[in-house]
Amino acid sequence: MVTHVPAETFGDERGALLSFIEAQRGGLRRTVLGLTEEQAASRPSASELSLSGLLKHVAETELNWLRMAQQQPNEKQRTQETWADSFRLTGDESVPQVLEFWAGVSGELEKFVQDLPSLDDTFPLPDQPWFPKEGRVSMRWLLLHLIEEDARHAGHADVVRESLDGKTAFELIAQESGRSWPA
């Protein structure tokens, strides 16, 4: 773990889960520190992943899971034809716009979770081949899954950023806090 996630108030499971999600988000956000739009959109490895595309994808993924949990339509729903656009900025999209959108999704998710009667409440999974037929998951499962998703993509972003300019997660944490690395 690159950053310390503070301990929750004793027994505050929601707070702990939300803190771990936020720690992974922070890792992703830091990967674009000091980069131009062009650098953030570049793909310096064999992968088609870019830092700006990863930010957009994670923001849209969080929104998608939030809307499933709320049992509401997703205003950014992707189709097979538009799936690749969730991994790259299109039109006049910019890193600051994606970060602002993601901050809104994050705030909405946190409020939704804090207002839940119970993390044991469930919601249905969509009818997709990778989900069990008529499957349901708990709100707790949702939060654990978002930690998993965000962490997986934060790892991708670390590799992409290091491929761009050699900066590691530790250096980016120091840069963000105005300290030098190594300390």
C-alpha cells in the first residue's frame, strides 16, 4: 500500500470501505499530476490504456455501479459500439472535466452509501453472461467491488505513468504534498 488509509471510527464499516475507495481514487488522480493533456492521453506501452482514459473509465464504472445499486437508468450507459470510448477522451473532453465529473459521482456515491439503511441491502445484477442468472449483490459487495476495480486500474495507471516519465507513486505523493522524494 502506497498511502496510509486512516482507521475508521470503531465499528464504522461504511466509513472504512469508503476510505479505501478514496485511497485508490487518490492514487489514480495523482498519476496525472503535472502532465499535459497530450501526455495524459498517450499510450506508452503495448496496452491501449492511457491515464486520461483510465480516469474516465473508473468514473463511468463507479457511476454505472451506483445507478445499478439505486436501480436507476445510467445516463452514461455504454453499448458494445461505444465501450472503447469509456477508455479515451473524446470530443472536447479534458482531464479537468473528467476529474470534476468523477468528483460528482464520488460525492453522490458517498451520500448514497451513508444514507443506506443497511449494507446488507441488495440489488439485482443485470442480465449479462458474466453475472449469475437472476443474481443479486449486497451494498457491502458493491463497495468491496469498487475497491477492487479502482485498485486494479490504479495499478495500471502506476505502470503507465512510470512508463511516461519514470515517476513512481511515492514521488507523486511527495509532489502532491509539496515534499521532495526521497525524503
